[in-house]
Amino acid sequence: MTSPEKVTGPASYFPSIEKKYGKPIDHWLQLVNQQSGMKHMEIVNWLKSEHALGHGHANAIVAYCLAKKAS
């Protein structure tokens, strides 16, 4: 029997983001993916001001999305 792999990096924040803000992580990922032409911190600040996300949660979502786009 193998143990499940531990989630690390930005995705490790996803369960707490879903619990705190009451929306699935796909909701937040879609919002970030719609922000074309914006830099990392611009999107973080947008999530904080428009959707009241905390800095760490917003940063984790943006980092995850941008890393997926880059790969």
C-alpha cells in the first residue's frame, strides 16, 4: 500500500482557500486566467481589492496559474 503524495507549493493552499472563501479553486483559477496582460503582483492586488482574498491566498493562486501557463 502506498501513501498519497503530499501536495506542496501553491496548490497546498487550495483546500484552505476553498474553505475560507466558499468557492471551488476552479472559480479562482478561471478569474486569474481571464486577466491577460497583467503581471503577477497586479493580479494579486486585483484579487485582494476586488475579491477580498488575503495576500498569501491570492499569491498562491496567481503563482499556480502562471506556472501552468509557462509549462
